[in-house]
Amino acid sequence: MTLAGLFFSASGPSMPVASRLRDLTTSVCPLAMIGHIRVFVFVLLISLLARGAYCETAAQRGYRHLTERAYLPADFDQETFDQLWQVWPEPLRQQAAKATPRSRRDMAFKRYGLTYRPGDTTGRPLQYVVSASGEWTMNCFACHGGQVNAHSVPGAPNSAYALQTLTSDVRATKLRLGKPLARMEVGSLFMPLGSTNGTTNAVMFGVALMAFRDPELNIMRRRIPPPMIHHDMDAPPWWHFHRKKNLYIDGFAQKGSRPLMQFMLVEQNGPEKFAEWEREFQDVFAYLESLRPPPYDGLIDRALAENGRIAFERVCSECHGTYGLDGGEYPERMVSLAEVGTDPVRLRALNREHRRAYHESWFGKFGETDVVLEPDGYVAPPLDGVWASAPYLHNGSVPTLWHILNPARRPVVWRRSGTQLDPDRVGLQVEELTKVPRSAKSSVDRRAYFDTSRFGKSAAGHLFADELSRDDKLAVLEYLKTL
């Protein structure tokens, strides 16, 4: 038994401390009692320290739930993942054939936008739960666990996640190995997962999943699938969560632990599972509340940044809030579509009936929570850590903050050209083009390009920076590094 175990069981004190002290002292002479008491106090102190080292906070439990608990059926097994390279195009497949197993794994992580867990030496991905038997199950970090300057950061948007490519490769590999297809490989034949790496059709995933449930979350098989407007969305950084009262870019749903569980609505999860897991998602809620952005890790011109703060508070703070040592104030302001002028598809894709179905369901506590049934625009997000959350706008159409501040210079088509952030323009390193090149013949190649001329992908709007002078724009860009 450990020193901690001498006085405490896993669930608490194994017996009153006074009883332990009495047991230690009744069989010894009075002169020896002082020595035994000293030993007892020392051992008790050690046991308390040991016990504290293993006592998780709610936030720590939340992270563990997300990374260790499979709330969905497995997507694929270890053999399938290890064999994915066999369906890659040449010359990539030949390079993988000559690589070591670890290098081949690194190649797979790069191809699909996966990252290793920070502080974990086992080689497990942040974006998937990997069981002891080798089953891989997607978790929330698939979209909300990305890289900042090539470092894996839980809570950062995963701007490299290639869900459609991964799913297509998994399907081809499973067919090659004679393994049964799972929900993603079958579902993606009927519903697009994402037309550009780093963005997903997440809003319509939610609509499709809710369409076959009643308010109590019982499965209703004979319903007709609802009309859906497929479009891509950029995942927001989770470190904004603590500032908000409502969720999503249109701010329609009140924040809570239940909304975090929507994407668990697969056939295998009935109402009893949601009731069973709600306590765990209260821990997940605590984890999200605890997240804060990483500090900018480059050089900052503090005098220029101070000038930028003044310009920012004059032009930008009415919608995006103020920042400082006191935390500032975030207004969580809804900006009408007519005023902001950004792509309208997301706002129109989720209609009143979609929102009402959510409101009247278990997720909305059967009508008890506040829901905005007819928002008229998008909520201006807080800008904490904005330098680390590229690309920008709700659909991820703008690659850098410089392009946000210079709307007329936004590229029609862009492609990531490196994993490090651009220190001058503050955002993704990109190649700018006027159209997708003809050399991008495969769908995998085309998903590497963000084409703002496509449906739902417009980079128009948010022209407020035109009120700033050229010098003010440079100063605001510097100031945004400090947030």
C-alpha cells in the first residue's frame, strides 16, 4: 500500500483520522507517543499531497473525456489507418513505401490535418480517441484542435483538417481490405463533408441529425429528409467560449453543456445515452470555459500597438469589444447582414423551423432556454487570440488579418504555403491566385485551394476598416498581436 493508501482509499478517507491515531498509540508507552504522532503527521502530510496530485478539476476531466472517451462508434481501426498510404496517388505512395513507419505516420498526419497531442509521447492524435484495441473515433478536436506556428494547440481552429479526403481514403482502404464501411464513408456519398480543407459542412450535419429525432431524442425513422443548403464553415476558436452567452455565428442558441452534445446524434446513441453523458459534458463545458489564447510569440512594436489600440477602439470596439488587463468588455453584438455584408448563405441555411426544432428539444430544455428564432445577421466575435485563429470571417474565406483590414486586396483564390504564420500579414502563409489552376485535377488537389467565387465562400463584406488610414491599419494590425 502507498503512503496515500495508508490513510485514504480511492474515494475518500478509509476511516476517521482519530481512529488511525488511536490505533497507532494505544499499544505504545506514553513516552513513545510523541514520536509516533510526529510520524503520523508526516505520513498524513505526504498522503494529502499525493491525494492532491491525483485530484482532477472539472476542466481536466473535460479534456480527458474528449480525448479518452468514445461517444460515437469507431470510424476505423489501426490497421486501416496504417494502410491508408496504399491508396495515395503517386509519387506520394512511393515516398511512403520507402519511409519508416513513424515517418509514414507523419505523412498521414500532414495529409489529413492531424496533430499529435501536446505533452503526449505515445504518438496519438489530438483529433481522435484511440482505444486500447486500436479503434479510432473522431472527437471534437477534429475541428477545434489545430496548430499555431506548427505547435498543436487544443482549442485552436483546425484550419488544415481534410475530413473529405480522409473519409474518401478510409473508404477506399476498407474496400481494399474487405472491411465494412462506417457511417462517414457511407454518409459522405450522399452529403458533402467539406469542399475546402479546414472547413466543414458542420451546420448541415446538425440539421440532418436532428431531422430524425423527436423532442425527447427518440429516433423517428420514417421522416422525410429536410431540404438542406450545403455550405462550409470555419471552426471558431474555443478560447472565445468563456466570453459568450450564446453560441454559433448567428448567436441563436443559449450557451450550455447540452448544445455541445448535438453531434453525438448517431443511431447508436438513444436518449438514455444523452442523459447518462450530460454530467460528463458539464466537465467539457468547464474545460471550454477554462481555455485562453496563447500569447503572441513574436516581436511586437509596443508604441505602434498603442497607436493601434486607439484606432481600434475608435472604429472596431463597438462590435468586437475592448481588451486590457481588466479583461475589457465584450458586447456580443448582432450585426445585420445589410450592415456587415459578408456571405449570406450561413444565415439563410439555418431556417426558423430548424431553430424551433432545436428549441423545443432536449437540447433546448424543451423550450426553457432562450433561442433567437430569426436572427438578421452575424454576431461579431471577440478577438482574443485573433492572431492565432486564421483564416477569418465565418466561412474562413480571408487568410490573414492584413486582408481583413484591406478588403480590396483579398485574393479570389488562395492556398496555404506553409505551417508557420505569416508574421507580416498576421495569418496563414498563402499563395494568391485568380483561379484554381488546371493542374489541380483531382478533388483532393482542388480542396487545397479556397475559391471565394464558389457558393457560400465569398470573401466580400466587413468593410469597416476602410474608415482607417493606411498608417492606422498598420497600427491596428500590430495591436491585434497583443490580444
